[in-house]
Amino acid sequence: MIKQDIYVEVQLEQIKNVDFDSEEAIYEFVKEILPGKLQAWKAANLKQAAVILIKHEFNQENLQIEDAYKVRDTKILRLEEGIKSLEKEVEALEALDMQKKEIYRRRALITEINALRREQHKLIHWFFEKEREFNSYVLHKEKKEWSSFLFGTRKFLIVLLGTPPELAAAGMHVEGRDSLLKSSLINLDKRLKSSGSYEIEAEVEDEQELKAAERFSCRFVEINPKAIRPPCTVSITFNDQTDNHEDFGFDVIERNVAQFKIGLAATVIRKLKYSFEDNYFIAKDDEDDPDQVKENLFFMLDLHLPRNIDEFHPHFYDPWKNFTQRLGLFLGLKLSSDPFKAIFIGVSFALSKDINLVGGIFFHEEIRPSTVEVKWYDWDYAMKLLNREYGAKVFWGLSFSPSLIPRLLGITL
């Protein structure tokens, strides 16, 4: 699910003066080393996108110790000269018809050569053996300001700065979580099942030729936006030769715009009286009590402006706070075996995270005053024969998050 996976070489001079405490400086550094295939990121100026930079724990002090590097380089050269001198002595011994004494001397020389090579290898990788930790940075612009808050972000560019073997071994995956919309639907029907996580896999190029400590490799991984389905966590794991690993996790917050809820509506409807006289079933207005309040349970899809549901905590006693965020539109159907007997359309207002005040128009099938002839008394049969029409009434009521219902009733589903 990786869109692009690119390696570039970065010189020590390119990073030693970067202020890694400044988002602007880090971003300018990333733009400077961006490979040609990723120039679109520079042109877009990171709008609604995120760059994650993970690098070795180096800083300005240990990157600018040029004298130490010179001493190290001198030691490496002297070791190389010593190794070549010993190798010539071994070649001279191998050219002879070696006796027991020469054979022992050859073995001792080879042991000494191997020890010098190990010391040389340590010096070459001195910087990286010294510093094993990694740091991470998130570059993301929200309303022209840098922020590590990833709210509905789908475009990710991961920049790994270090040595090639470790970069190639870095693993990545995205761990998905159920969205609020899906969770509310699952709570409506416990028979629905949810899925957990999904992996991002890629063919990793084996880049091993960069050996000197003054030279670094940078790996750019552009993740396919389709692989990021908020809410989720983008995870990156670094492993080393001792099987130690460091994990980095970056949460992508859901930009929630919809939620299923259960509503309780109250509406004033016409009250009828029913009677059976001389093989006629009669429905007529109740003149003594012409109106009645009828309550209806319905399920609804509530639509609203994007919310960070983890930080959305409205209070009924402070209705003007985040007023527009609390408003929504909804469409609902009757909670029964025949849901289309009633259709609810209206406006919702969040009194709390789980409870909304709702109101609007209620379209429902209504029995009209009428008389039908029946040959025998059967209430259910006679009710089906009465004249009906769809009527529209104003209603008001409350709606609840499905997960709140069991808590209100004190039961466990």
C-alpha cells in the first residue's frame, strides 16, 4: 500500500547546520533533499498533508566535532597501512616452503590483521555506534500553523534519516479502529462484526554501499492515501542487529460528520373513536378529546459539521459554546417491522456528547374518519380496510447515542 519508496544519499554538510528544534528549518531541510519524484509535495506546501521525520539522535554538537572526525580518519589510515604491511609479510611467508615456525607466525599475523580490521570497522561506524536513539518530528500545517495534531489527515510522507541497513529494516503498518459511524451502527445491531487492522507492505530496496559516518541515507516513503482510513494509528518500527527495536506511533483522528442515533419523538395527532354497528366498522373523530400526544421510537442518521469526537464535550447549561458544531440535520425511520410507516426529517442540537434535542417534520400514515362494511367482527381485518393517507406533523423530542441506552437502562448487551 506504499505509493513510492525512494532512497537518496545525504552528506554530513547538509544536516550539520539544521536546527531540529524548528519546524520551519526541518521543513526547509526536507524540501532541500526531496527527490525529483516527490516535488509535488514541495509545490503543495504540505496543505492538509503530514511529513513524519525520524532520524538518529544526533545534534549540532556531535555533528560539528570536525577535529574528532579528522583524528578518527587519521587512525583509520594508520590501521589500513598496518594491515597492508602485515598482509605483505603473510604473502612473503606463503611464498616459502613454510616450516612449523613459519606456520605459527602466519597464524599470529592473520589474527592480528583481523583484530585491526575489527578496530577499523568500529572507527568507520563510530558515530552510529555511539548514538543508537531516534527522534521523531511531525510537520503538518493546520490553518497556516505547524501542528502535530492529525485531524482526518490522509496524505503521509515518512522521511527516515540514518544508515541504510537500519532504514531498509524499518517496518511500517497502519492499525485501523472503528469509526464513530460504524460503532454507532454496530450498537444498533450487535450482529454486525468489525475488522481490526491492515498492513502496509512494500518491497524494500537493499542499499548497503554507504558506509562512512559522514554520509547518510534518507528513505522517503509516500503512503497511498487510500491506506489511511481515520481513525487509525500509523506505526513505524526500527530494529537493530541486537533485536532491540524502537516504535513510533502517530494517531490520525477521525473527522466525524455522521452518527446513527435512536430518537424518541412526541407529536400531536388526531384522536379517533372506533365502533362496530350493524356490520359496519366506524372510525370517527373523538369530539370530547380531539387530540392526543403520540410517542414514536425511531432510528436516525445525524449529519453535522466535522467534529473531533474525542474533544467534543458540549454541556446543556452552556448552549452557545461551539454553537455551530452542535447543530446537525437528520433523517430517520420508525423503529418497527415496517420502518417506512413514518419518516422523520429535522434539525438536531447536541445537549451533550450522547444526547441531542431534535425537532422537525414527521411524515406518517394516518387513518382518516371512515366507515367500512364487514360481514363479521374482526378488529385487525377491519382496521386494514379503513381509509388512510400520509400526513405531516411537527414533532419534538430527544435522540440518544445507541451506546448510551444500555447505560440508562442499567443493562449489558
